[in-house]
Amino acid sequence: MIVSIFIYALICIISILILHKQKNTFERFLMNCVLLMLGIISALYGLLTSITLYNGKPIYLKKPIIFSLLFISLLLVLMLYNMYFIWKDVNSYNKNKNSIKNYIYKNRFSFFLFVIIFSISLVIFSYGFIYYIINNLPPSIALDLKDNFMDNGERKSFAECVYFSAVTFFTVGFGDIVPRGIFFLGIILLEMTTSYLLTIISIPIFLSILIDGLRLEKKEKK
């Protein structure tokens, strides 16, 4: 347990240091996106490998699942944090010699919309994958996931798990699929928290972009 926490903390510190060394706001954001993608791929691939290399002995997945989701959540929050600074600097990109920054300024609404959709998609598919593992692994293989399942424990397809993740993310409620088990409910609460953070950060940015756009239109008419 101590070794796992140490490794997780070390990875987090290294990621933060890499981002901190990037002086340019836009470059820091791009580096954050790369780290987020690599973090998600490595975390989920690690879980998948531990299952596919099953050698007949029981495996314990609670800690790997928690560390994977915390790592993904940390990188996502850092990306949103960096996106906030891009939002603050985006007006300075006007008439910038850098063609990429100029393009971002002209298409800033589309740029931030893409970032939000990208972030939401990553969260939904990542949690959908985790739900798929928790629900479908037999209790004889994953001993510590016993009594954590959907509905009556019937096997769910990956598409159904992604759907359940999307319902949890957007509505924070349950209907046709009901989760069971304390650990399962804890993971769902983490996804709800992530959804809340995305919402409170993205809405002010979009409103600011729309207001700035209206101001520019009024100035041009005058």
C-alpha cells in the first residue's frame, strides 16, 4: 500500500514539474493534453493487463482503480486550470505573428468547445471502462470487488457501461441501471465531482467568450 501511494505521488509530482517548466501558456496546455492522454492510456492499460494476465490466483483491483482514477482526475483538473490561463491570454493572441495563436483567437469559441467535449469524452469513456471491469469480473477472480455490480449482477456490454457513465456525468441520477456496493458508489461520487468541476470551470469561460464577442461586434458597428 505504501509503495503504491509513493509511486502515485511520484508520478503526480513529475507531471506537475513538467507542466511548471513550460513557460508558454499554450505549450503548457498542449503538454498537459499529452500527459492526460498518456496517463489515461497507461492507467487503463495497466488494469486491462492485470486482468488478461490472470494466472488463476485472485487479484485485487480496488487500489489500482482508485489510483488510476485519481491520476486521471488530477491531470484533468490541471488541464482545466491551464485552460483558464489560456482564456485569460486569448485576447493577446489577436494579430499575433504566431499562426497557431492567431487561429485560436479567431476560432476561440470552437477551440474551447472542442476542449470541453474532449475532456467530457475522456471522463465518460474512462469511467465506463472502470464500470465494465467492476461489473463483469467474476467475484472468484477479483475478490475485493465482490458485492459491487449493476442491477442484479448480470453481465453488461461496454456500450451499456459507457451509457451508464454518461447518465451519471450529465444527470447525476440513476434510472434503468442501478449500482450496488459501497466501492461502486464511491467511484460514482468521484465521477459526479469531476462533472461538477468541469461545469463550474467551463460555463464562465463560455459566457466570457460570448460577451467579448458581442462587445467586438458593437465596436465594429460603431
